Amino acid sequence: MPKSSELPQHIDSLRSQFKVMKECSLCEAVFETQSIKTVDQSQGSHVLHITCSQCKNALILLVGLTDVGVGLVGLISDLSFEDARRLKRKQPMTGDDLLDYYQTIYQKSNSFVQLIMKK
């Protein structure tokens, strides 16, 4: 099994195993190897960013090495590679942040809050 620092060297072999790394989920264009960029890597996991050259949508992938192999989770996004890098450096949201956002939304649009609070 490759070490976490070796994972970027194994992108081609991963592409052969995971269709999500080979072609765009939206337009089915084939991804070029140079469009796969590393946003972050740590402790056996890597966050990769791929931009489709055809439709310009992006895919953010979390690739992690486990005891039994490689796991992969993908997310279709409109974030650019630079946006993903910038957001990676931001601090996580706290409970106070969420409360502030909730109060701001509630004060601006009571109907919005009622809509999301419906059961």
C-alpha cells in the first residue's frame, strides 16, 4: 500500500479504478491529468480538485488510504482551485457563528426561517 506522501504519484492508477476521476459527471468529458490538483494532504488523506475543460464545473475529491485500500468521496462544486485552497485555510465554524447566521437570516426573512423549520 502506498504511503500518503506517495499518493499523488499514483493518480493514474487511481484514475483507472475510479470513474469519477476519469470523466466529468455532468458532461462526460474526459479529465486531463494536469487538471487534477492537490488542495491539501495530511495523514493518509488528500483533497483533490479537478476542473472540467468542457463545462468548467469542478469536482472536489477526498481520497484516503485505509487498512483495506483506498476510499474516495466526490463532490460536484463551483469552487475554483483557488477558492478551495482559500477555504481550506479558514477556521472551522463555531456554534456561535451558526447562531449569528441564524439570527441574521431570521431578522431579514422570517418566511425563510419558517420554510427551513417545517417538519
